[in-house]
Amino acid sequence: MSDTGAQQCPLDNDIESRLSIVCSFVCTCNEVPNKGSGGINLKQSCVDVGIQRLNETCDTGLRVQVPYYMGSAPPSPLLLKDAEGLETIEPIRNFGHSINRIVRMKRDGALLTETAKNREEGYTRGELRIPDAVALRDPNGRPTQDNLLGVIEVKFPPDDWGPGQEVAYRDIAGGRDKLKLLTPERCSCDGPRQTEYETDTQPAMEIYHDRLEEKGISWGQVAIGAGMVAAGAAVTYFSAGTGSLAGGQAVRQGASMIAAGMGLGTAAAW
């Protein structure tokens, strides 16, 4: 069992299998409107919520929106603390809480310079970075660099890298090859396989399909289930009333398909 309370997915210890899963969400969520009220990126939120809901059924080791303090080497994840003040493995989700943690870390570590004192709360742009997702080697461990298979960033057109974002995410990941950018094009969302991750160096889905077959796992059923989870999570998140109920039903049906495809008992799923 992992920190999500779900049974761990029977995945290999590589990032390609996780990229395939994220691609299934990218392709499904690419069909929702790009922007909602207040400028919210609905496509991005759909991916985030979908991964979180999937983890409730079968823990993929994917963690969305983990905040990192860039002032340490390597960058350190900002995690919630328990009643005794010890770090847990759960990331801080509140932006203000993350900023306050950085301020305390800087003040506890050393005296602030005069320049830093003049900054609002000692915070400067770039000290906090929040990648879309990180893939963990050990789902029960902290999202520190030594436990990362890689960092995954999702971009829906016309979104592109922000100032310093790509370099920062490489630092979090621990190298250029551990940072993976996913787009609808890279995921071949218009192709015959919506879950294919295109790369010149690794035919991810072909390898992953073979590994799943060896484990007796039906990727087709898992992929369809993941799509239903993504779509249902999006409906639940962005609607109310009957729409929300329908979305919840889609999530449960998708979760059941994933559980069946991976050979997990229904009790492990819900």
C-alpha cells in the first residue's frame, strides 16, 4: 500500500510507463475547453485531477504539483509536517503555505542580506517551482531527487515554457534526460493510439505493451479506464448537480476497468 491508500500499480521501475499513463489523460483532456472562468486552464486541471483520482484506485507513483524550493542543492520538496514537526511525504498544496515555508527556511538558515530584507517576505521569483508531475521510484518515499524517475511537464498549445522554467525543472529532475515534456502532439493524440508517447530513442508503448502482456495486464482496458477517469474527473470538477453525479459515475466505471485490467480486486479500487 502507498501513501494514497491504494494498491500500487504493477508498473516497471521506469518513467516510460508513467508517460504512457499521463498521455492517456493528455489526449482525453485535450477535448475539454482550454480556458474556463477566471482564466483557469481546464485542460491542465483535467490532467491533474485525473491522475489524482487514478491514484486513489491504483497508485501510479505520479505526484502532481509538488512545490520545490530552488534555493537548496538539489531543489527540495516542500512537504507537510506532522504534529511533532516532522516532514511527511505529502506535499504542501497551498501556495501561501509554500511561500511561508521558504521564508522560514531562509531565515532559519542564515541572516538575510539587506537586499533580501527589502524583498516582500524575503521571496523572489524563481525560488518556488511547481512542475506538473513527478514520477517516484518508491511511491512510499518523499519526492526528493534521489527518488525521482523524472519530472513530467504537460503543455497544451499555445502554452510554452515560462522564463527559467525548463532549466529549473531540469535541476529538480537531476538532468536533461530526466525532464519529459508531454504535448498532444508528442502523445500522438491524433494517431491510432492515443496513449503513445513519441520518442526517437525509446518506443515506449511497444515496450510497455510487451511488459504488460508478460504480467497478464490488458493495456487496452487500462487505457480506456484511464480515459474514463480523466473525463469523469473533469466533469465532476467543473460542473455541479447531475453533471457532477455523471462524472462521479464515469470515474467509478473507469476505475473498475483499470482495476480489472490490472488484475486488482474491486476492494482495492473502491
